Amino acid sequence: MEENQQTPVLKDKNLHIIFGITLSAVMGVSSIAPALPVISRALDVSTDQIGLLITVFALPGILLTPFLGVLADRFGRKRILIPSLLLYGIAGSACAFTTSFDQLLWLRFLQGSGSAALGALNITLIGDLFQGNRRATAMGYNGSVLSVGTAIYPAIGGFLAAFAWNYPFLLSALAIPVALFAMIYLDPVPISMNLDIGEYFQKIKDRIFTRQVLSLFACVFLTFTILYGGYITFLPIFLDEDFGLSSTIIGLMLSGSSLITAITSSRLGKLTKHFSELHLILTGAILYLFIFLSFPLITNVWYMALPIAVFGVAQGINIPSLLNLLTGKAPSEFRAAFLAVNWVVIRAAQTIAPFLLGIVYLYTGIRGTFFFTAGAALLFVGIAAVSLRR
């Protein structure tokens, strides 16, 4: 901890390893998003079913993450982190060698099991190793790296899918060297477990069941419903069906938005010196609303550039702000379990949103999915404006 306080945040070796964890976690969806139409055609899977590739990947996180968070609090972060990365990399790479959609779904489920703890442990480690404005700065940098990943992976995934539908899954192998680096170089975090198991769970319950924390979790759920439903799953389908764009072009468009998110997120440390996280979250929610109201009205592909770019700004100010607020409310003795609940909320959104919007798509078409997503954004605005007030 002392070393982290003296070293510039961006030069801290622990943060570099956290970046690797984040990049591993995010590739599970973003690298295949632009390839979904190609996979659908190659495996003869209907449009309303292809979203299951995201759903089954997210589902294990709902079941496993709380358990893994408790283990990380009681036995140490690295003992959970390293096996998770290895399972993620091996199962994800194996997806490239499957020959049927059913086999692919099972392997995605295994990969999702490896991913279950990653999105909680990377944020937990930031909370463990950084404090105050340094934490906000580290959170912003991590959000920026996440966005670079979501920029690079769709472009690479779309490019690879142009050659073969299964090539994007090979990217998952990158998680294996990250596990090795974490094993050797990540500083151990002291276990500060002074509570018996009953007190431990009671304190978690008391901290979670407050108006602001529950509201934060609701905002996280809506954020990732918007992201993984309306944006990642159905925006590529819209661009494919209505404008006939290739997977490569779709990947490049998603990448451009993510690069804007990366630039915005990297400024979080400075933004929070002038604006509260609440104001940044509310601004992001309002932007989501107008973005998804605009998508159904656009008939010229060139006009898609503005709302997609603004989506990048909204992501850059909203997600790191939400995570920074949540991390600040979690004491170290139960931080991993507390943030595991947040990861369950994210996984629940990833699981439910593509499936739910698939049903909306069946009955209302692609534009109906965008209006539904706009309704989620409107609810987000209401919660952020009313329930997040201190």
C-alpha cells in the first residue's frame, strides 16, 4: 500500500495487471458482438436465438460470483483470480474448435464460469490498493482501458469473423499470460478478516440495504441492460439488416465509440474535482435516453455517427462514476463480496437484456428494441435524479 501511494498511479505495476484482468473480462462479449450475424448464418441460428451466446456466458456469474467474492475476502484475492483467468482462457479458446451451436453454448457457459469473478476482483483490487482521488484516477484509467478493449476487440473480432465465424474466440487465450503475470508480480493484499462468518454477512447486508446502495445497483443494472441489450446485441443487427454493413464496418463503428469512452474515462480524476459522481451519472442517463430515441428515426447510415459517438461519452462518465461510488462504500474486510454483488447485477443485466429484447424484437422489430431501451434509460434518469441524493 505504501508503495502505491508514492508511485504515480499510471506507473503502478499492480494497476497494469488490473488492466490485463479488465481486458480479459471484457473480451468475452465485445470480441464476438460484431460477429453475431456471421455466427448466426454459419450455424443456421435464428436472430432471436443468437443472443444466447451472451446470455449463457453471463449466467454463471449470477450463481458463482457471490460465493467467489466471499472466498476472496477470506482466503485472498490471488487464490481466486488466477484459476479464474486460466479457466476463462482455456474454455474460451476451445469455442473456436466447436462444430455446433449446442457445443458452443456449453463452452461459453464454462468460459463464463471463469469470468464470474474477474469483473468484481479487478475493481476490488483498485479499492484495496488505491485511496481517495488516486482511487478515482485509477478507476478512470481502468475504465479507459476497458473502453480501449471494447474498441479493439470488436474491430479485431469483426475482422477475424470476415475470414471465419470461429476465429474471434481465439482471442480468449490472452487471459492465460495475464494469469501468469498476476501469479508472479501482483502484490498480495493482506486479509483483514476480523469478523466471524455471521458478523461478516450481517455487515454486508446492512451496507447493501440502504437507499443509495440499492439505487446504485439499480443504475448499474439499467446501464448494462442498455449496453448489452440495445447497444451490443441489437445495434449490430440493426446496422446489418437496415444498412447492409459488413461485420468489419460494424466493428469499426463500435470501436470508434469505445475510443471516445476511453478518452472520457481517463479524465475521471479531473472531472470529479469539479463535478460530483451523481451529476456525471445523471448526465450519462439523460444522454442514453436521447441516443436510443434517435436510433429508430435514422434512415441514413452516416447519421448514426453522432449518437454512437455520444454513447461513448455517456459510458465514459457514467460507468466509472458508478463503480467509484460503490467501491467507496465497501470496507476492505468485505469489499470482494460487496463488489461481487455488483458483478451479479451486471451479469443479471447481461443475461436478461439480450433474451428480453429478443422477445421484443420478435413482436415489434428492431426499432421496438430501441424504444424499449429508451424506456430503461428513462427509468435510469428517474432513479439517478431522485434516489441517489445523499
